[in-house]
Amino acid sequence: MRQEQFLHVVSLDEARRLFAEAAPPRRLATELVPLAAALGRVLADDVAAPHDVPGFDRSNVDGWAVHAADTFGASEREPARLRVIGQPLEPGVAPESSVAPGTARAIATGACVPRGADAVVMVEHTRVVADHVHIERPAVPGERIAAAGTDMARGERVLFGGRVLTARDTAVLAACGLAEVPCVRKPRVAIVSSGNEIVPPGATLAPGQVHDTNSRALADAVRELGAEALELGIVRDDLAASTAKLDEALAQADLVLWSGGTSKGPGDVAYRAVAARGRVLVHGVALKPGKPLCLAVVDDTPVAVLPGFPTSALFTFHAVIDPWLRRRLGLPEASTSTLEATWPRTHLSESGRTEYELVRLVPGRDGWLAVSLGKGSGSVTTFATADGFVEIPAAQERVDAGDRVTVVRWARDAVTPDLVIAGSHCVGLDILVGRWRERRLPERSANVQVLALGSRGGLDAVVRGACHVAPVHLLDETSGRWNEPFLPARTRLVHGYGRRQGLLLRADDAARFAGRAVEDAILELAADPTRRVAARNPGSGTRLLMDGLLARGRDEPLRPAGWTTAYTSHTAVAVAIAQGRADWGIGLEQAAAAEGLAWQPWVDEQYDFVVPDEAWQLPAVQDFLAALADPVTSDALAQAGFRP
């Protein structure tokens, strides 16, 4: 029997390149999905918290809302005696009055902490005697209180686009009060199996027949990635029937996956049907298993005709189609890990073809052994039971017993961030990260983690090797220079952009300080016990600026009311003032404008980025620096009120 030969066999890398160029994996449109159906979907856009979570200062225990200072020195022998006021506070009820020094109010778990109280004492550490409560253990400011916005602050980016939504993520979305979620539309993938010997599962097997395993495996592999599988059944090895089935698939799918009929035998007609309808890009890849792989494009729709043997079909899917679909969905590349193992038996390889030998890992006396499963590409169980694979280069003809080999392990669910940013919070950073993601997608993954640790916290993360980029804005008052004097060893400083810190007030308070020097206004507010500040977290650059002013020329620095409650972002400060939980604070003009607050400029500062030398050449870091230098980013920052 005459069989045609593969005319031009290409490498796996070349096959991937040709497929991606002819069928660019552009991300699909965004659609709104009910929250109840969002699990496992790919988040299309960043999600910002529409309100604070919690939206009020919340008690974490049953107990008494107090001024912490009133409890200092308290013990069982000499308890602090505080006068009981008001009715016990229950969840869902807004306090109608404040807690004055020397008083306490009963409060239940989850209830709103009244104004004036800065700690909750557990009921187990108290005794009620007549109209007083005896506090038998001292409390520190902030104890047993979840401050408003400590979980999520209004306007804070809580989830970044491109994330596969888990149950933890949908809980965050529910806390945000979102009933619908912007998700990437699922690509529609048509699945077809071909072969006269193929029958569906459940059918009785006649001699020479096998059950269709490829349709099930490919459809579920597609669904695992978050795409929609259209199972179009089985077609016989007939050119007319195959052409009709191909037309059916093309009419409704973004990608067609066809298994079987791709070799060069007279009964292999799938690739002929594809060639008659469109353009064949690749027919034959120098790899084992998977040589007969055929890649094509028909009217801009990509078509992959995979080998019929199950292991070959699944391997070529994960080698070529999986990365293509991931980019289409906006997902990061599949994560893998490697380990060194010993090859226990001599293996002869076919020269000229890159071979992927599926192995199981078995513990030996001197470490792991990589045992070849060796069942061939027709095996159904090989791919499912393998711990990973060993790549044998095309030029290598054998692997000898005792050779050390590198095993690439399956780890498709392990996703690590491409970029970790830890340090000072800034509204402009959201713009920059968004631009970084736009530049990377869809060709590369863009998984980012942003931690608001403050400038000092960011520098500490750099020293510990815990981040790739640390945003900072620290002023050295001796030299008057920003950031550079604080640079740790073996790091580089990248100039970012200018921004302005100022005094945030509600509009009804702004007239009081109109025309006044901002520093004088801050000091007056700080000295007024009735005016509560929304203070930033210790270690943040903004907090350090305030520390410097409040300590200037004093033996003991001023400590404003509310100083012990810390907010981790500029938006959280603005929201606290807008909602009346605080009266003033220091923050960005952009945060004030978003909440309709009055803002008086105080300090022009430089917001820069510290990058450790060891991370400098990482592609994600270089892309971040390129995004920072991009004129599109500069324009967006300028429009938002920053100085690129």
C-alpha cells in the first residue's frame, strides 16, 4: 500500500511560531457574567472596591468599647472603673453617641464601634458593678477592632484582570456587592474525532473498534482552561463527510480541534479536507510523540488536526494548543517545575526528532529515578499516570543507564506572579500596572501582585528578596533629596513621577483654614482633641512626613486624636474623612477629588522605584520599566494629575 511522505517536518518551536503568527491569539471580548456563574472564569478587567470593607470600625469580640488610655495599668487587683453609658451596641445599628473618656459602652461582635472609642475590651476581662464596669486587663489602641477599610478600601484594586476566579475571589467580589462580573468571553472550541474504528463510550465494541477517548480528553482539557467545548461527535474516514463536519465546526467555533486522519495513509482524509478549505501551515513536527500534527487556518479560524493515538493527541494539545488558548484567554503560561533524576535503563532515541519520554518518578537509593512508561503513543493511561517528561534532543541518539536527566513535572495549577510590587501605595501605580499588563498581553502572561506595605516596608521587602519592585517616596531632610539616600546595597533607583501630598478636609471644614499656611493648619488640627485624623500606616512615606512635622521643635511629638488607627492607602484616608469617621488627613489630591473633599497642597514629592540588581534583567521587570517610559503611560499619568 502506497503512503505519502511528510514533505517538510518542522521543529516544535517553529510549529508554535507559525501557528501564532497565522492565528494571533487575541483576547476575546468582555461579557458580564452573574456572580453565581463566575467561578473558574477569567476576570477581564481590574476590580476596584466600590466601598470600604468593613464599612465602619467593627468590633471583633463581645465586650466594652473604651478609650484605651483609661485602661492603662488595670489589673484584677486594681481594675479601671469606667461609667457604663447607653444601651449595648448590636450589629446593624449605628451608634447615636460617642464614648467620652472615663466611660464605656457594651458592644457585640460585629457591631459598629462608636466615635471616641479606640479599643474593645473582651467581656471575659471585665466585671459589671452597679453602673460601672471594672476593666481587669489593659487594652492598647486598636485592640479588638477591625478598622474601616482595613480589608478593602474604597477605590482600591482588589483583583487584577487576567485572574482565573476561585472561590476566594468570588467571596471578595461578593463583599464588594457586585452582582455581575466582567469576564473574558469563553473561546468556543469545536471537538471532532475521526476514524472508522471509533465508536462513542457506551457502545458495544465490534472487533477492531475502540472507544472514542480523544473527544472526552480534549473537551475536558479545553474546559479546564476555561474555554467552551462544542462536542461535535465522530466522523468516518470519508472526504465528503469530513468536509461537511469541518464546515459545521467552522460555522460556530473560534478554534477547531480534530483528532485522527492526519497521517499520510489513504484513509487519513482530515488534513485533505482542511487543505481544500484553507491554508496548511504545518504538516509534520519533529517530535515524538506527535509527528503527524497538522496546523492550518481556514477563513481566519485556526484548525489543529491532532494525531489519533491518545498520548500523541494529548501531548500535542498541551505542547501547542494549551499555550495558544491560554494567551487567547489572557491566562499566564502553565507553570512547571523540574528536578534532577537518574535514568535507570539505556534508551535508544530516534535521531532527528526531539523526543518527549513520559516518566514516573520512583524513589531510589540515591534520589529519584525517572522510569519511562514506554507504553507508546497509543496508550490511554500513559499521559494520565506520568509525573512528567524528559526531553531528549534531536541530535541525541541514546540515554544511558545511570545518566542524570531533568524531569519537567506537570504543575498546571501552580501560578506564580510574574511581577511582585511591594511598597508605597499610589493611585498612579494602578495606571502604571495597567499599562504594564496591556504591553504584555496577549503574548505573555501578566500576573501581578501588588502589596501596599509603605515605603519602608517596600525597602525591607527588597532587602529580603521578597519583591521585584518597591515604590518609595522618602525625603532625607538633611540633604533635601528624595529616595536616593535610602537606597539599599545592590539595588538601583528608577525615577518615576512627581506627585503632591496635601491636607484633606471635608468641604464644610475647608473655610476655617482658607488662606492659612498648610503646616499651621495641620499643627492646629493635631492639637485639637475633638478633630480625629485618618493617619497612614507606620512605615509609609506619608506617615514619615507627618512624623517629621509633628515632632519638629518639640521634646515630645504631637499625637492627634485617632493617631493609633492606621490606614494603608490614600483612598482609605479620603473615604474615612468623607464618611465622618475622621476629620482630616494627609494624602493625594486624586484621592481627595474622588471623594469630593477639599484639598490644600503641602509637599511636592518624588515617587520612585527601587529594583534589586538580581531582578533587573527579569523580563517582567524590564517590561515594567518600558511601561514607565512609554509616552502613553506618561500621558495617562499627566491626565490623572501626576508629573511624569
